[in-house]
Amino acid sequence: MRTHRRIGAGFFILLAVAGFATFIAHEAAHWLASVALGHDIVMTLNGTAPRDGAMSAIDHLWVSAAGPAFTTLQALAALALVRARDSLAAYAFLYFAAFMRFMATVISLLHPNDEARISSALGLGPWTLPIVVTVALAGLAWLGSRHLRLSWKTNLLAYLVCTVTVSTIIGLDMLMKG
């Protein structure tokens, strides 16, 4: 039986920092795609929107895809670092990427997020892409966790830290908008 790696408070602090960085990078990818397509865009911690409110359906799909595409690339790069260097810091970015897209899928029950909008627009129904992305990223996080020999308790605590981090980001975003 493999022994589990001991994890200190520093990892959970880094996980919260990774959460903020992931949200900013994800939204920046939406912003960059918007600007590349010629739109004047506003970016917040938890969203982007065209200043004039107008964007063609195809541009909206490209912009919607940019955030999850970046977050998926982040997860893949983080897993590569986890495997190559046994990097616990990289695992924080891997775990948060998976958590973020899982939460986006849950939120899609009330308000379709990136993958749900794209999936619907492609005629796949609203749940195909959210489920595929969520399962794929969860699988990557599981591989990283196994590689680092992290316990279920560590991952459960990481889930709780991510929940507080996402709630904080959304709350700050609402305060900054209002």
C-alpha cells in the first residue's frame, strides 16, 4: 500500500491563489478572443461582455470557447508538470481548472455557461460538452492526485477551499459591478 503525501497549509493557500489566477486567465482568454474579433469588451473577475451588447452568433461561440480552451490547456500543462516534477504547485492549478469547469457545469442548470452554450449551438444538446469537459478534467485531476499520492482527505479539503475561493471571486465580482 502506498503512503499518502503529507500536505501543509501552504498548498491550500496556493490553491486559493491558483483559483484567482485561473479565473483571471480564463476571462482574459475570453477578452483576448473578443478583441481579436474586433469587439470592444469589458472584463470582470467572472465575465466578459461587449460594451455595445452586439456580437454575432459565430463570434459569440468563438469567444465562449476561448475561456474553457485556455483552462483545459492550463490543466494539461499542469498535469505535465505534476508528472515530470512531482509538482504540488502545478497540482493546485490542475485541481482548480477541473473544479472551475465542474462548477460551471453545475451553474449551467440555472444559467448556461460556456460549454453549455457551445454544445447547444452545435446541436449536441446543452449537456454534452459540459459533461465531456468536466469528466475529462476530473480525470486529469485524478491522474495528478494518484501520481502525487494525495489522500481523499486532501482532495476533500481542496474541494472546500475551492468552494470558498469561487464564492469569494463571485462575491467580489458582484461588488465590483454593483
